[in-house]
Amino acid sequence: MYGDEATVRKILTEAGDTWAVVGLSSNRRRAAYGVAQVLQRFGKRVVPVHPKAETVHGEQGYASLADIPFEVDVVDVFVNSELAGAVADEAVAKGAGAVWFQLDVIDEAAYERTRAAGLEMVMDRCPAIETPLLDR
């Protein structure tokens, strides 16, 4: 697990409220769908990023991070580990403040690159599980 409790809390409370969720589609059976709902309940704006560019949870979707025409604070990554590093690099290029790799999404080289670029990052964790930190 990469990213201690202090980093998790910082991302959840200080990184900003616009979260691009990479891998979010209208498929209700996918984890990204439920996690995005939880993030919205905690006041986050959830921006779907998926090749289909579907509207999900009332938010317009985009095919890539680069297609989003506004700033993104956090990039939450629901793609497999082999693709996650490229998404982290796109998050750096987009100017995001933090990257969050979901449970079982691990790329140590991407973690090092992202941290070296000055972004906060956690890996192999889920913000929906960590939301109790918001109450402390």
C-alpha cells in the first residue's frame, strides 16, 4: 500500500472537489459506479472518463483526461495496472494535484514518477473505504 493515512486524508479533504474517475461508465455492476456515488455524497464533483464518454451520475463524460475542458483536482484510476501508469502521466500533464490508484491497481514506477512531479498519490486503496477519515 502506497500513501499513508495522512496522505489519504489530505487528498480527501484538501486536494479539491473535482475528481476525474477514469474507467467510470454507466455499468452499475462496476466498482467505479458505486465509488463515484460515495464521492458525490461527500460533495465531490465526479467527472467520468471512459472511451464511451457517457454521462454518469448527472455528469458529462469525456473520452480522456485531455478532453476535459476544465481543471481536475484528483484523478481516481479504475483501470488495470498495465494501463494505470499512462493515466498517471496524463494526470501530471493535466495539472491535477493528486492521483488515486484503486484497490489492486499498482504501478510502483508510476507512483515514483507522479510523486517526483509533485503530486500527492495513493495506490491500492479506495476512497469509499477511506471516507471515515473525513469524520475525524
